Amino acid sequence: MFVDVVLHGWIVRMKYKVNTEFMRDCVSRFVNQDPAAEFPEGLNLVGRWHAAGDTWGVIITETDNASLITEWAMKWSDVCEISTVPALYDEGIGLVAHAWVQTLN
């Protein structure tokens, strides 16, 4: 089943987990960096949420260029484990879900 979904960029959910042995380095880098320079041009931060009192968080970004996700993740790969998952808005997943439901009848 193939469905064409036109998006204005990819929405990507990234979950990070700080390696505890690098916690000090990671936090120091985070608080001392220039927030405007963290993400490469073309990779837009939608939001970032940190699990209070834990070592993980979630970042939502948007881009038209998947390689920018890797470029950003490599900047943090020495101190964090990062997993990325593409996501769709309701409109995009609705088209896919509708096409899938049609195959069930």
C-alpha cells in the first residue's frame, strides 16, 4: 500500500538519553551553547521537553532535509543516545489510515 502524503517538511520526534558518565559534560554543553547556533539552518526546533530528575527528554523538529537530523545528532552523540522517528500531523496520518482501512473491506 502506497499513499502520497505531501508535507511541508518532516516532523521528527527525537528521544535523547544522556549517558550518566557524561552528564556533567552534556549539561555544561547545553547551558553554555548559543541556542541560535545549536540546530543547523533548515532544522527547526518545534519544542523540547526534559524529564525532570531523569536523564532523558524529547525533542520535536521540522525539516525538509533528513541529513540535517543526522548532522545535529552527531553533535551530541558523544554524550547522548538519540533515537529519531518521523511523525505525521493528523492530516498526513489520516490519509494513510484511510487507505489502510480501505484494504480491510
